[in-house]
Amino acid sequence: MNSPILTHSATHTGREVPEDTVDSLLSKMTLEEKIGQLQQVDASADPFPDDLIDGVRTGRIGSVINLAQTDACNRIQRVAVEESRLGIPLLMGRDVIHGFRTIFPIPLGQAAAWNPDLVREAARIAAVEARSQGVHWTFAPMIDISRDPRWGRIAESFGEDPYLTGLLGSAMVEGFQTDDLSGHGAILACAKHFVGYGASESGRDYSATNIPANELRNIYLEPFRRVVEAGAATLMTSFSDIDGVPATANGALLNGVLRSDWAFDGLVVSDWNAINELIVHGLCEDGRSAAAEAALAGVDMEMAGDAYARHLAGLIEDGVLSISLIDSMVARVLRLKQQLGLFERPYTDAAGFDPLVSDRALKVAYESAVESLVLLKNAGAVLPLREAQLGSIAVIGPLADAPHEQMGTWVFDGQKSDSVTPLQALRQQCSGKIQVNYAPGLETSRSRTHDLFGAAETAVLKSDVALVFLGEESILSGEAHSRADIRLPGAQSELLARIKALGKPVVTVVLAGRPLVISENLPNTDALLYAWHPGTMGGPAITAVLFGKEAPRGKLPVTFPKSVGQIPIYYNHKNTGRPPNASEMILIDDIEVGALQTSLGMSAFYLDDGFEPLFPFGFGLSYGHCELEDLELSQPEIGQGEQLKIRVSARNTGGRTGFETVQLYIRDITGSLTRPVKELKAFKRLSLEPGRCEVVEFELGAADLSFYRRDGSFGPEPGRFCLWVSTSSEGLQAEFSLGA
Ligand code: BGC
């Protein structure tokens, strides 16, 4: 065994590490050891294969992925620290996407809460749980703007809006990292996938993206700009091709926008084997040129590939890459290890942490699930259920009691035994008071057989109300799980239609990883609650909302299409020269056969599906009813240094406490580049007792009106603006101007 050159004293704290640790280590490292720090290797095999142990011992591996268990992490860490020449600790990476062991709603569900504080708190709990098991680095937040619900990874995103995504992504970063990376339970965040992955053509995962420069800057890059400002320590490149240069080789974006324009000084890691995939993309002939392209573009560490390990040394020898480039890449890795305090405390002592799935974690998982639920329909105020008037309820559907499915995609460490399902929670709620008649109707969300329909109908017939839990299993969304037909899978729509025909009140709860096309289902239900994949505490959260113990308050973070043919459909689209107009719309059934060609006066709509979505971005009902009135602006025009003050009154005109998210949108009417018809700029969340009125105030200044302009510069442009204050992306309107 070699004796480590760096000694690890138990008395050292993170702050006592000499400033020159990184430089002093660099001066002692061989080229092979330097390249080792740029190598992240999959360590999921149990027991550890010999080549992994050997690679760590010889300093040829700087980071591992897919290890999340204290003993195993400490075991491999011991090899790095006590058996390698320099004793440099490993960085342990793991996908902690929406919880570690306690599972929170999928990120798209968390986004529906429009609550950065809750996202931050959930990330904090996830970080502490993960850190207690030896994890130092998570690959989240995923802040890819997602306008296509066919794309399975929309589940991992915060939806379609750059402002909301940037805000929630930043909150997640803060929750993971805190303001001291060496502090208790802090882990590195990794904002991904830089950039444009969410625009995968046709929603098919990994397909190319075609994003015009202006959209790239103003929409897709915007959340990254904000999380970099919020201090994200690392970023991951996207798998996708972006205008001919795959993101992993895209120096204009990595070295240019990220490092030069935004002064990002953290680490960039490739996605899984994405450097070698530059060959498959057709950009590079072999691993050697792929390694050169990625390193020159600004990728510091290679995840689960061998291009750097095999070729960096030769590239330096041949003068293609300079040693100073390699040194700066290695320094970024070492600096993070230093900031995490790993040189002083390389091992994890789980006993120093709260137990996993603590009461507090479950409480936040419950709150997070409650706030993620979006009430999309509530005809005849069928919800909340009136407990005193109910003798029996029917609980139907393949997702009523599916503890694994309710956790959603990207769950490696959550356990279904921790999940509380809707059926379990409803049984508890109803115990001794209301009869629960459970009949799933379908075995899984994809089952096609009607064999169990009869039993489901019998259960409904002997009940006062049918609660139907439909949707998608968790594996139908997430990476590599895109769908072309995003209606309810299997025979679920038929099951719902059969239940509706029985004449009892029907309440549908949809658990899914994406906005599903539910147009044909809406007429077959009196109420519809969209629950996404709500995580460990999904059952109690849904039950509390169904019975009115909690009021629904979620708002859609993404537009719901009427049909797949409308996709992509998103609220912040361009106006075009022929914007759609409901009064001019022609319906397909009104067109005469043999009609002559005409396009005069026509606008941007579908003959069969119009132009409006099924539900707009920002939409969501509550049990109270909130109306906005008296919109006032402080002045009709503001100067460059002034703030516009906006006031509106929110009144709860319903009979119950109402929750409302008042949203502020603007439209820059004329610009050097055409601007979106609406852009979310701010929002405020309220809770109002019946009959109460509250004044909501916003401020807008020139900075809020800024965008990347036609000449490439960033800033506002004088001129007229429209402004909306609303409870969804449709509402009260006013105008103002920005002076020159
Ligand atoms: C995904 C990343 C993920 C990585 C590690 C890749 O396939 O695209 O988002 O972090 O795997 O699991």
C-alpha cells in the first residue's frame, strides 16, 4: 500500500483546508492521475469489480456514479483515500431527482405548486437523506423547457415557462447546496441538460433539436442563466444535437455563453457516455477526436465513458490539447471536493443524520403532494366530498392502490413499502364511518381486458360516489419513455365511460408523468383532479383534498392539449402575422364538399381542433372562488430607472376558503425581434377566507422587460406593453409604455 501524501486529520474542518490544496495537489499529480480526476465511473455492480478497485487505487478514477449506501461508499472511499498515492477522495454522484428515500411529487408536479419554498425544502430533505448514505452530488435540477408532453422527460422538468423553471430550479439548487457546501447534509446540484434537450423533435427522446437562436437565448437558456446566478456548482451537457453541433461538443454554448458571458466557474460533466456518442452523432470520426472536441468545448468530466481515459494523454502529447487546459479541468474537480470538505471528512457516518423517511420528511412530502394537485373540473361542486352525507364510496382504477407507480420516474432509492396509496388513505379516512368498495376494474394502466369491469360496476352501484384512479404507470414517462399517443393507456377510457353510465357522481384522479390528452374523458367525470405522480404521501394528500380537509391550489405549469395534433402548444408563443381569432374560425363540419380554395382572411387554427388548448398554462381551480377586480397601474409610462406599480383586488366570492395564485403576464407589443404573446413575470399566492378581499401588488421595471435583442445585446426596448393580471394565463388587461 502506498502512503498518502495528503494526510487527513480528524481535527480539520472544511474552513481549515489550506487555500493552496488544489495547486499543491496539481503540482504533485502525474498526467495519469490528472486524467483520472476527469473520469466518472459506474459503480453499481456488487461486489465492486476488480478493475474499479484497481482504477481507484491507482488514481485513475475521480468520481463514481450509482452508489448510494453508506458502507459501500465508505468502502470504495477508503481505497481512494488510504490506498491511492495522493489520497484524493472520490466524488460520489447519484440521481436524486425528486427525493432520495422519501419521494416527493415528480418535478412537474412540484412545479404545479408554484411554491419555491416548498421545492427548496423538499430538496433540502432529499440532500440530507442522500448525504447520510454517502452521496455528494445529485444530477438535478432538470431545467429543460418542455413544450411537448410526448417527451417522457417532461416529468422531470418544471414545465414550459422559463421564469417559473428558473425560479424553481434555483430554489432546488439552494435546497441541495445550502450556502455552505461543507455544511451538514449539503450536496452539489447539477443543472441539466445544457441545453435544449426538452426540444427533442416530435417529443421523441434523444432526437435532434431545432431551436432558433432567439428562442435558444430567450427561452431555453434563460433558466440556466438564473440557476448559475443562484450558484449551481455543476452543469451537465445535453445528449442532443443542437443546430449541427451536439451540446457535448458545443464550445459556443459551453465556453462562450456559460463560462464567458455568465462567468460560470463550476464544473461541467457530460451526460452518460455522451462524449463517445459524438461519433454516433456523426460529428467525430473516433474516440480521440470526440475527446478533443468535448475538452475543447468545455466539458470537464466524462460520465460513464472512456474517451478521456483513453485519449487525453495522447492528445496532450501531440499538442492538440494543452496541459494548462487539463489543469484547469482538474482544478474544478478538486475545488469541489475541497468545498465539500471531503479532504477532511471523506467518510460518511450515517449516525450523524436523522433517520431516513423521518416524520418531518413525510410531512413535507405530504404538503408538497397537496400543493401539486390541480383541480381541473368540479361540476356541480361534487368536491369536496361531504363526509356526513356519504354511506359508501367506490374506489376504482388501476392506480388506486399502486405504491410503486405513484412514486413516478427517476426513483432509485425510494421504496414502495413507504408509499401510502389512495386506497390505504381512503380506508383510514372512512374507517368506521363510510363503507369502502374497492374494485380496480383493470389490473394495470395498460390492461385491455374488460374482465374486471363487471366487479367495478357492481362496486359503483352499491356506492354513493365513484372515485376513479386512472393514469399512467411510472415507467411510461421518464428517460427513453416517450409516447406518441398520450391518451389514457389500455382500456381506462372505456372503464370510465362504463362507470359514468351508471349515473352515480364520478370523481376522477389522474396519476401521470405528463399532461395526458383527456378530452374524451372529461365528459365522463364530474370532477377531475390531476395528481401527477405524487410520491410517498400521495394517498393522504389526495384523500385530504377529496374530503376538503385541504383545498386544491395547484396551477398548471404546462399547457394541456386537446389532441396530440395540437402539440407543441404553449402559452408563450409568437403572435404570427395571422393570429387565431375565435370568431373567424371555421369548423370542419361547416365546410361544403367541393368548396373552392380560399385562404383570404384565414388565421392560425386547426379546422378540427381550433387553437385553444384543453387547459391553459396557469389554470387550476380551488374550492373557494376568487375574482380579480380593480386593476390599477401607478402610471401609464415608466422611465428606464422607474418601477411600475400594479395593484389588483382579489375577492373570494365562494363559500369556502380559497387559494389563489395571482399571475402577472406582459407582452412587449413591438420589438426588434418578435416577442411572445405573453410572458409570465411574477406571481403571488394567496389564501382567502370567504367574502374577504385582498390587494395584491406587483412591481415591474426595465430589467423585467429585458431580453436578448436583435443585435445580440441584452436589455429592454422602449415602447408599448400589454399587461395581464389573472388566475391563469388569461385575464384582466391593461397597457403601459417604457420610455426611451
Ligand atoms: C440522463 C441524465 C442522468 C444520467 C445519470 C442519463 O441517461 O440523461 O439525466 O443524470 O443518465 O443517471
